[in-house]
Amino acid sequence: MSRYFNDQEVELLAPVGNFEIFKSVINSGADAVYLGGKIFNMRMHRKDFNFTNFELEEAIQIAHSLGKKVYITVNNLLSSDDLLQAEEYFRYLDRIQPDALIVQDMSVIKLIKDLGLNLNVHSSVMMNVHNFDTIEKLQKLGVTRVVMPRELDLNTVKQLSSKTDMEFEYFVHGDMCVAHGAQCMYSGMLFGKSGSRGLCMKPCRWSYKINKGGEEYNTSFPMAVKDMYMYENIPELIEAGIVSFKIEGRMRDTDYLVDLVNSYSDSIDRYIEDPINYDRKKDSIKLYESRKRDFSTAYAFGNPGLLNINERYEGTGKLYSTGKVFSSPMDEFEIKEERVEHVKAILETHNKINNKAELSVKVNSYESAMVAIEEGVDKVYLSGEVFKPNLPFNKKEIIDIAKNKKNSKVYLGMPRMMSEGDLSKYNHLLRNNKLGIDGLLVTSLGNISKFDDLGLELIGDYSLNIYNRISADFYKNQGLSLAAISCESPVKNTKDILIGSSLPLEIIVHGSPVVMYMSHDIYENTKVLEKTKNVERKYMDKDVLLLVDDKGNEHPIYIDNAGKNHMLLSKELCYMPILKELSELGAKCFRIEACNYDNDTLRKIIKSYKKAIDNLELCKEIFNEFDYNCSGFTLGAMQFD
């Protein structure tokens, strides 16, 4: 089954959650379906969903007999334990020959190549692909289609599609996330259930009030976005070069999906048949009346702002087939002695490495960089996304920091989401100036590909989501000398990565890594809503916006100079109690995420970690002496087995 408009293929791609739903949807107006096996996919909450190996094989046979395609989702991060099953599973998939695998983890691409398998690969939306350099690199790695990010507008997609023959897929309907793909770590750090591993507990859909400057704004669900709705924009999708129109909904039931798919199918056919006399709105009322949430075109035509926020059925449990919401607000776990001893026992190794880890610090300002240098840290990372009110590092500051770096090394960081314009600016700065820096802190494959010829050391930031040794080895082969392990990696998995990786690894051991990275601007609420009352706040930075959940926990939201919002943990991440064990496993570098610290606090923390690294027997004593203003300490994902 194929459709074409001006020789461009147009595919309607439908979701199916289990084999019974598949049997109906495959006979609807879909050209292709995507589905998951019982392992390795992004919809793992329901045991009655997903496909057995036998069902996968039968589904492919049925679809192919109808001239339709099947894409199998292998789109979660693979743990070290997952790797034990991966080779057998991929060999099975190679035998039954789906039309493609949808992939997030770079270890999957490496395994497929190393095993010599004939499997077509599409990059998941979770790869967060925003620029041509990343697309070009993926194409060289054998990827044939990119699922475009939900934050990318159609005009930008059109510009990218004009430069490449890579196929583009775009979400046209269904449940959307407020955070960038694979850049939300809060579920994994709070519940031990990673959103990048198909187990997201949806903390973005909790109820929150806003506290800005001690004044409360009466919001309801300020991060709960509406469902995507592009039914009335088929012409614009085709014009942008989108090959595959993707409907979200692998947790949805049969009747809902079949009706939805047939409406989109009819709309595409009518446009192809008669684009001049095309009726955009034929089924729009029917779709509106059967909606779960309210509708939005999201970022397809620019940043929608607060118009993208939903309240229909939020918090009621009416959204999902199970009739349940995924989670309720809870306190981030405090560090407890009993849990620390449990974690230390897991990290214990008979093959202790005589290792003195380096200390790195990511900073938000020139002054903080100089504090880090004065205190003798090994690596200073100049953040690529500077929180306001500070301005981005300018050329003069970068050169001056590098000139005065003493025994430290200085690395210029990149933004997590790099547009073509961002890459152009960095390219000009780096290629036309002698900055004196030692290297770059890179955030994506595109960064590596663009700047690997500069002779600068390349270090991978935690946005790369390195979750297993094969992924780490992949990035070593791409030219990285060091990379941060995913902040969502639990204790046993972290141990396995440290032992198995050929790439030297960095661990974020203290501070506030960004647990939710958004193009959505939560600060916009304070410009349109009235203040309801004055309220107390505990958080040390009195100007930053706080999201306060129903249990009273304060979640700081920083905004950078490009308008991106960065949500931090309520408590401080702290691995001081387990620093000795991580060092003995061979961790190359310990990082302090310090972009939200004042300089006095930063100096105290650096001194503490330098003291601990010099004498790891003092870690417990040093931890007990921490006395700066914060809401407490947590082990984050490391407290989970």
C-alpha cells in the first residue's frame, strides 16, 4: 500500500499495543504500524500489552500479505542486564525481517553492525535530532529515517529535508511530552522508573502551584501538555517533506485507534485526489468530540506557549485505558545510613582499582569559573546554557578563563538542543579564534561530527544518555576521551558500566543536574496570571521560579538565555557517602553540577570533594559536615538496585 503526492511517498503510521488491537488496525487505513516486543520498548507499564516473539512474526506476515509495513520499537535505553538478552533478540528480529527497528540507544546500532545483521534502522524521537550534522552522521551509521523532535517546527523540518534524502517522520496526533526527547530524568531519579526505558511515572502531569519571588500564582497543571492534533494540516506536513505521519497511542484501545486512523487516512486520500478542493475540516468535529485531552498543533507552527497546556481530565484518572494515573507527588528520598550501606555493598568489588579520580565542575559564570580554578579543580566546564540573570560566556571571558586556568583544563559546553543557527555560531567562534580552551563538552552526535577535526578534546555530557558499556564504547569510537554516565543509571547498572567500559567515565556526584529540559516557558504564567497570595519559600535562590507540588516540595525552574527551562531536583544530588566505592571501580572523574550555586557555596563544595578525593576514608565525616543552605540530599537513581 503506497500513497504519493508529487512523487513524494506519504505514509500513515499507526500504533498498536497488542496482537488483538493489531488485527483490527492493520485492516484500517494505515500504511504501516509500529509495535513493541515484550522487551526493549517505551511502553512497558501494562503486562497485557506488547507482542510475544511468535506474535511479532505473525504480525509481520499478515502486514506484508496486505502490502503494509511493520516497524518494531527497540526504542528504550538498554541496561547492562538487557545486553544479556540483546544478541539473541536481535538475531531473532533479523530472521523475521520487520521493515525497520525504531531505536534510541546507540548500543543497538553498534550491536546490529557488529553482529552483521540485515536490519533497517529508524532513529527514535528520543534521539533528539535537531540539525543537519546529526542527520548526516546518523545516515553514515546506516539510519534510513529520523523521527523528528516534537519541538521542531515544520518550517525548520522543510529546510532540513531540502538538504538530505533521509526520510523524516513526524508526530501528527496523540499524547505529547513537555520535555525534549530523552531529556527528562526525573521519573528515573525519583521512582527508579526511567522515562527513557518505557516506565515514565509522569511527574510532569502532577498539579503544581508557582512560587515566584515569594508570591504564589494559582496554576493547575503547568507542565501537562495537550494532545497533538494535525488533522487539519495534511498539506503543510507534505510540503515540509514529511514521509511518515505518526500517530501516538500504543496504550489506546481498538475502537479509538481505528476511527482515528481512518479519519486521517481519508483526509490524506482526499488531499491527494483533489488538493485544490480539499476540505481540511471534514472529520474535525468527530475527532474533537472523541478527544481524551484538548488539542494543539504543538510546535509545528512555532512555540505555542501556554496555549499548549491541558486541563481536561488532568488528575482524574480518565486518560488511560487502565483508568489510573501513573503517580502522585512524593518526597525525594533522603540519604539514609541503611540505604547507603546497601548501595556500598552492591558497589563493593574484589578487584579494587588504585584510582584517584579527577574533579570537574560545570559553571554558570566567569566568576564561578575563576573560583573553580582557584580551588584547583581538574576540569572546568563552561555551560552552554547559562541560567539567567547571567549572560552566555563571551569570547573575551572564554579567552581570559583559559589564560588564567593554572593547572585546570577548560572546556566550552554546548547547548543540549543545537539548531542550525547554534551550530553555525559555535563553528564560527571555534574556527576563527584562538580561545585557548582544552576541549568541548559535547551534547549530541552532531556536535562530535561538526568539531572532531579541531584537535580539541571531546567530552560527552550526560545528555548523551550513556546507559551501558556498548553505548560507551560507541562514543569512544566517535572520538570521545571521557563521557558522563546517565544520571538515571541505578547502582548495579552503574557498577557494570564502570567495569565493562573501554571509555573512561565521569559520574555526576553532587549538585543539581537538569532533570527536565523544556522549550516550554513556565515563567510565562507569571506574566498573564494574577498573584494570589504571599507565601514562604525555602529555596536558596530567591528569584528563581519554583513549582510547588501538593506535598509542598519546591522544584526550581531556571531559564537560560535562549528561553529553555531547566527543572532541577528539589534536593541536592550527593554521592559523597559512596565516593570511595565509585573510585575503586575506576570512575575517571567526579563532577559537581554547579550552575545554580553562589560562589561561596561552590567554594565550600569543591573544598569538600577535593579533601575526600585525597583521602577517601573521610567521606562519611565530610558528608556529615555539609552545612550550606539546601533542602537535603538524595542519592537519586543510585539508591535503586
